[in-house]
Amino acid sequence: MPQGDVVKYTAYTHLYYVEHVEDSTYQYLNVFIPEGATQQTPILLRTYVGGYMASQAGQPQGDDLSGRALQEGYVVVIPGTRGRNSVITDKSGKQVYTGRAPKSILDLKAAIRYLRLFDKEMLGDAEKIITDGTSAGGAMSSLMGATGNNPDYEKYLKQMGAADTRDNVFASICFCPITDLDHADIAYEWLYGQTDSRKNADAAIQKISAELAAQFPAYINSLNLHKDDGTLLTADNYLDFIKSEIIRAAQIAKNAGADISEELGFTFSSEASFGAPPINGGMETLQMGNLVPASAEPKNEFSSYAERSRDKLKSNGRPPMMGGKKNGEYIIDLDMPTYLNYVVSTQPLKTAPAFDSMIATDKLTQAASGENQEFGDSTGSEANFTDYVAKLNGTTVSDEVKQFVKMLNPMYYIGTQNTDVAQYWYIRHGARDRDTAFPIALNLAYKLKNAGKDVNYLLAWNRPHSGDYSLDEVIAWMNEITKDSSNK
């Protein structure tokens, strides 16, 4: 481990989790059982899926949750999965792409069924599986948590020779999930279309951005989501809701010692606004999971941005503020355009459309995205998966692709019949992560909350697109939800 501790465990590797193995490079799992584990020990299932690509089963890593969970006494399972780039050569010598949608989630479900089938033979409790993943892996973790035992997946699992048992899980940890792909483009342009980056783009990009953004209000209104106080979330109040979540994240980090600069768009006051986070910032005054340790927050990280924007701020009549306000003061407001321009300054936006591309117009030609490959077929083709972009390309979305899009979107399954959704959720998205728009993780969290699930959600301050951070906090959350287990 990073601090020099030694963790002893027994490893069981290359356990093939389906009867009909199509791709032996990926379709197996590794199990790691620490000393002292019992039949009641919870299991962490860590997927390393990224970019919807294949992921080979590996070993625990000392610097992420797999190693830390093993050190804390959890059984750790690392499954391999096929992905959009996994290929085999058939008997005729032809290349076959084995992992296009929905193969990754099918492999993960098969791995869960394997653990449940052999629950009595293996140490660890298959009724206490906690999934974890980042980015597309965060999407996979959300799918494992949201689609348990749903019939949509059954025929495919039978064809693979997966165990004839259940695939629901106890809890899911989702870092920056790249999910809700069929609505990701409209959310992205609705949020980032107001930035200088989009306003200064060429006319073709601006047109596409505006047309996509115009579709988002109807979508958010259709979700019928409610905030914690019961207020309905609509297109009219959604941007203010995002603003409040960013303020909450910044205030928590500020309470813990981070410098928060006025130049990012924040307004400070010596008096708290209604509903502000507690000023002391201790774990005793904050909800579990919301504290960002000061040690994790590099101070004055925004100075380079502040220097770049000094002249602009002066021209707007606002004095520049280098560094943060003193600890103990409250953040009471945020200018969203200023903040979103800051986010974009840390990493350029994806072009429009951000996810479903393959655009061919007189003024714009865009290469296929990884998501276009994800919805292609075994020949290595690429496919559009939204009606808007398909129409621009002069095609349509096939019924098969529409079904696979659904099967990769947890939003369609939460609250539906014949589905066992995990009760416990830990969801994080970085407050400067532009890989997908803030509404994607927010909508997932609040759909789960509205369905009565226990959700620990935060737009994590000062985090880019990343995962498995604040491990003390994650482990504390895992220990809390599994505290009735005999070894916790």
C-alpha cells in the first residue's frame, strides 16, 4: 500500500463467468479474499471499463478503491469485460468485434450471477455486492445498480450461458458516469452553449448547439424530478439548481480550508443565506460524504486562470481578487456564465454534438465518437444513436440500436416494474469536469432519490474527470451501509 502497509490475501484468478466464452481475453474475473474474511464479508466489485472499451481483469491497485477496500477487509472482485474495441478472429480468419453494446453490461451481470451462484462456496456475501467504476465504468456501475434482474437482458444472458440466478446488487459507487447517452448531447449544449467557447464557434457548430439545447427543456420537464424539499425541477429553475449545487460544493471545500476565488464568479458574505452549509465544516456538522478534506484541495490552483482573466474582469468594472476569501465566510451567489467559462478554460469543450457525431454537412465533418463505435456491430461499423444526428446524416436509428441505447441507460429502469434497484448509492461528478454535463449525474441522483433510494451525491469541488478519490470518505460510507455485517 502507498503508506507501506502490507495486505495479505488469497487470489483466485481466471474464473470464467459464462459457459459460452466468446472472448477468452476478457470474459473472466479475479477474486481477492483478505485474511479474516467470512461468509458475511461485503464484496467490492471494481470495474475498470473506460471509454466503453474492453477491460481485462486485473489485480488490486494500492492507490484506488480496490486496494483500499482489500486493506479494510472487503472481498474484492475485478471482472474483465468486452468493449467496443475487443476483437477476435473467427475460423474463416475474419475479425469479429465482440464487445459492442450491450456486451459490457451483460458481462458484468454475468459476473454478478457467478458470484451469487457460488456464494456458499466462496467467502464473501453476494447479497452485499458494492459496485464501483469511473467514467464509462461509472455508467456500468450505475447500470449494475439500476437494472437488477430486468427482463430486457435475460435472453442475451441465456445465450452467453450466464448462471440462471439473480444479478441485482446491494450498492453502487459511480464516479463521473458517462451515461444517459441519448440525452447527453442536449444536456451538454444546454449547459455549455452559453459559454464564450460556443458563442465564438463557427456558424455550423453554433446552429447545432442551439438546436440541441432547445430540446433539453422538454426532456428535463418530462422527468418530473423533485428536489429534497419537494420542489419540482423544471427547465425554468434547473440552472439555479445547478448553481446551488456548485455553491454547496465550494462552501464545503472552503469550510475544510480550500481557497475559493471571487474571480470564478462567487459572491461572499459574512452572513449565511438560507440553507447554506454549516460554517464549521466538521464531519459532525456535515452529511456523511460531503466533506472534502483540505489536504485534497490544492490551494491557489486558480491563480493562473485569475491572471489570464484579470484584464477582462477590470474591463467589466470588477476588481480582481487573487486568492480566496478568509475561512468562515459564506458563499451566497455564483455568476454561472463566469463559472462555466472557467470550467471550459481548464479543458476545451467537446465539439457539437459531443457524443453522437458522424456529422456530414456542407460546413462540418466530424469523426465518429467512441459512443458511435459502441453502438456499431460485430463488423466494426459505427452507428448514430439519436434521431437528431441520424437525420442530419440522412439515416435513421434502427430498432435494435434503440433497444441497446435503452439497455445502456439507467434512467429508463429506475422505478420500473420487474427491476431490483440497489438501495444505496454514492455518486460524484467533478465540479470542473466537462466530459459530460452536470445534469447527467444530477438527474441520475435525483431520480434515485425520488424513487426512495439512499443517495450520497456531490458535485465534488475542484475535481476534473476522475474517480476513486477521497477514499477515507468512500470507505466510511461503505462501512456505514454494511455495518450489520459480522466483520464490520
